[in-house]
Amino acid sequence: MKIVWERSIYIGNAPVFCTICGHRYHPLQGKSHQLLLAILYDERGVACGEVCRHCVASGSAGIKARLSDRIQSLQTKLDELQDLAKDDIETPSLEEEFQIHQREGG
């Protein structure tokens, strides 16, 4: 994989999510006021997403460690969601929802 600094394709300084650590960050502003993003490419040259400055600065070993941390965090969340999906989920009826709206409005 390879990370390359490129001009942002987004309008404005909207925050994006780092593919490595998952945190939101704002693009870097270059000397010409052009917004720049570090883009992660796979071995085929396909863009996989944006990378924050902190992850880029952490180097190859730091990126692997951050990816490992993120994988563990996502695996934990996945396990939690799978536990939720095991049982039936009882949702309120339309009548119950209507009663709540009536109480809140009155």
C-alpha cells in the first residue's frame, strides 16, 4: 500500500474520516490555500480512503499498530452487534407511539 498527498476533491474544508484510525479530521491547507488529503492506495493503485496527518506521521510501523487497534475495536463492536441480532427485538406498536405523542403534546 502507498499513501500520497493530493489535492482535496471536496468542496470546502469539510471533515473526513481516516481510513486507518477512524477519527474525523480536516484536510491540510497548503501554501497556495489548496486543501490537501493523504490518500491511501492499495497494491493495484485503487484508492481506499483518506488518512489523517497523525497516522501518516506515525510511519509504517505506527500505521500497522493503529490498524491493529482499529481492527480490534471494530471486532468488539461487531461481536456486540451479533449478540444483539441473536434475539428477537420487540418494537413499540403504532398505538404505543401514538399514545406517547399524545402525552408529549398535551
